[in-house]
Amino acid sequence: MRYFIEFAYDGSSFFGYQIQPNQISVQEELEKALSTILREPIKTTGAGRTDTGVHAKKMFAHFETDQNFGENLVYQLNSFLPESIAIKRIFPVSGDMHARFSATFRTYEYYISQKKDPFSAHSSWQTWRQKPLNIDAMNYACKILLEYEDFTSFAKLHTDNKTNICKIYKAEWEQIGSHLKFTISADRFLRNMVRAIVGTMVEIGTGKLQPNDLRKIIEDQSRNSAGVSAPAQGLFLVDVGYDF
């Protein structure tokens, strides 16, 4: 029987979601907890692989077992796992549902603190300047993003991506007190794509680049044309959509 598991995690102490040799990962902690409680080897497949230091407010993975278990498994897992990982629910799905390939969209949020804030140091990019970022210019650039589908300029180099085509459904910045929040939704994302976009947007917000410069950056299809990647700690995976 195949099950989906919905969970959240603070990525500060993990080297990303996916298992890596000699590094602590969210997947390793999750599989260790499931295998211990169910007393059989459990392997999981995640909806994606967040990078080192990236967080998830809503993440999914699937696993298979022939065992019957009740709602108590959520409580047991939360008791076993570290405080940085929280299980929300576990539910059965059809055998052809896949945590990664069945996803219809993903949504990320990125947070920037424009004032020094010790309470969000691990959950936002702390970048303070005498002159605040120009959010209107950044939102104008967001509209330009929606015109394109090839995001090679924001893709991490030397990956196994078969295509750099993505359909962005939404991209916008909003002011929340001294913080800025960037929300972006797409059918898929390339590795490092959101952080590369944010880094470029910040250069637009400071006036180093003009919003329309984004067109040439995208059309160059070169990572060297875009800005540096924003730090990992400000990035959150907040939603993954499925046609259950």
C-alpha cells in the first residue's frame, strides 16, 4: 500500500532534504523514524530536494508498507523525530501517485529582512541598507518573468536537468513591516532557480539593474548573466499541489 506523508521542517541544521553521504538530511531522519517504528526498512520519495539550509512549511513524500497502522503513527513519529521536523498527516493514495512526478505545482516564499533582526536571522536574508529596496521595480520585473518559460539563466550549472523549461504561474513581492516576502509558483523549478531569481531581483531593487534588464538576462540563457544566489535561509517551500 502506498502512503503520502505531509510534513514540515526547519532546514537550518540539515544538508538539504535528500540523503547525502556523511551528512545529516531530512530524508535520512524521516526514514530512520519510519523504519524504527514500523520495524521494517522504509524508503521514501520526496516531492523535491531542497538545498542545504532551505526550509519547508509543506512538504510531501511517499512510502510503501503492507502494515496496517492507525492515526497514532503521526504521534509516534513526532515523538521520535527531532524538533526541527513535524509530521502533519499520513494518508493512503493510489499506487500510481508519486510524490515528485504527480505534483502539478510548487510554491516557494522567500523572506528578506531590511532591518537587523536577531529573531529572523535563520529564516530570512538579513540585508539592510540606508535606502530600502524598490518593491515597485521588483514587481514590474515579476511581470516580465511570466512572459518566459526557459530559465537557463537561473539554473544551477552541471545538473542532470533534461530541460530548463518551467511555467511560472505567479510571482510577486509584498511588504510585511520591515520584511519583504517573495512568492513564486510554477509547475516545476530548477535547482537554485528561486534563489538566483531573488538575487537578481535584489539588484533591480537597489537600482543596480533596471527591470527591463531582466529580459536580456533571461534571453542570454547563461547563468553568468544573472545575479548571485540569495542565501538559503530565507527560502521556504510552502505548497505542493496534487490531483488526489
